[in-house]
Amino acid sequence: MTQPLPALSPLAAPAAPRGGTEAAQRRAAEAFEAQVLGALLQPMFETLATDGPFGGGNAEAQWRPMLVEQFGRAMAKAGGVGLGAAVLAEMQRLQAEAQAGPQQAGPQIGPQAPAGGSGR
């Protein structure tokens, strides 16, 4: 005969997210901005010609993505375009909300039934 399956214990609620220190958040926001800037610069560098007396050919094509990545990092480190600051502010806001615990629900959108009756 078959044995019954053991009872499963209920899953614990996931822990509130922890954002770490402000310095770690700044590094993460800057790294995100560097990645975005590198992705935005990539198409511009793909159109550059690699032929000519100083062209690198296949070797240049192989190293170019790393060069573009470093350009993105340098731009983000120098202040970037403000994306890192916006990401950092949002990270800090979410961390503050998580630390404050559950709050009352905000205003509801849409029609609401009047209190104490059927609405007629």
C-alpha cells in the first residue's frame, strides 16, 4: 500500500528587502547607470570604421565592447545623466517603506459605493 504524504509546513513570509548601506546603494545605482550608458553608446561605436592605416580590424572589434563599457563607467562616475541619482532615490524610498512596515492603503481610485446604503 502507499504511504500518505507528510503534512507540509506553511511557508514563512519573505523577509523585507534590505538595501544595505548608503554607500552600497550608491555603488549599485552608479553601476546601473554605467551599464545603461554603455548600452546607449554601443550603437554609436558600431558605426565607426575600423579600416585604414590605424584600424584594428578583428582585434579592435573584439576589444571595442570593453572600451565602450569603460566609457560608460567613466561617464557615470563623473555624474552621468542623472539616472543613478534617480535610481538611488527610489532605492532609498523603497527601503524606508520596507522599514516602516505595512501602512494603511492609499486612496482608492474609481467609483466607491456610498457608506451606509445601496447607493440609491
